[in-house]
Amino acid sequence: MQTVKQMVRKWVPRAIETPPCPVEVEQSAYSAMFSLFDEPGRPTQRLIELALDAVERAMRDVEVEGSVWPGEELRLLGGLMLAMRPKVVVEIGSSNAKASELMKKYLPEGVRIVSEVEGAEFILVNGPGDGKFEEQVLERLAGLKFEKPPIVLFNDTRRWEMLRFCREIRYPKLDMTSFGRWTGTMLVELAR
């Protein structure tokens, strides 16, 4: 005869218990590793060259007081602004004052950061990192026409909640975590 506990376990599974972090650190979060050979959205030559140029410029020309780099995306953002020299920059989601100020500092004179996506060349998505918001933003952007495929930067791409969304992106993409935010940074080229 089954006990009540055994019957309940059939309908209510046990919570997954994760082991403690194997190293002593200030912050940690669980993620996963996936193969690349079967991943959709391979990076284009343009995306790879942009990433290399942005990192080089971030190392050489971008200063961010009080920022840890690698570990935070701010120097990478400055490097991207110098490498791309975009005419229209869009920030979607919750405003990040530090990121906005830094981008303004390294943008060509007269370029503003706007919330209207039309004509965007660079789009910074500041979402909650839940994968749902970011998926909705990408779906909305996919329905728009751009003169030149914009570059979109997503953060928190290694967070557990973001893994499915990031893996399933079919646009050209490139993981920039080593030069961006420690919780994950990805560049996506909205090329058709």
C-alpha cells in the first residue's frame, strides 16, 4: 500500500537541489554549456570584425571610472560606439543611466539615444533578464524594416532564465561575455 507521501510525489515533484558553488566567490549563478556546431544563428563576418574592433577600442580608447572590465559591459559599449559610429542609437527597456552616459560620451557629435526604433543602427536592450521580455523585443524588431541590419546588445544572456531564448535566436549572434557583463553579453545582427 502506498503512503500519502508516495502518492503526493507522483503529482508534486521534488524541488531540484543544486550543489553549492565549488569555489568561494562574492556572487554566483547557475548556467549551462551548449554545443556550437548545431546552434542556429552563426555569426557573420561583419559581426566578428565589429566585435574584434570594439574590444580593441575598448582596451585602448575607453575609460570608465569605477568599472570592472572584463566583468561589466560598459567599456565594451564604449568600444562599440567608437567602432560603429552609429547615427541612431536606441535603448529599450529600463533605462541604465551609466550605460546611456557612456554611450553618449563615445558617440559622434550630435547623435542622440532615442526610444524610437526606426532607423536604428545600434539597439541596447535593458530587460529584466527573464527571456520573455527579450523574446518580445526581438519579435517586435523582426517585424520592422531597417536600411542596414542593426546590432542589438543583450545582457544577462548566461542567466538560467535566458538560456532558451539565446539558444533559439536564429539571427547571426556572437557571445561577448568575456568582454561584457559577467552574467552574459551577446551581440545579435538583425540580418534577414
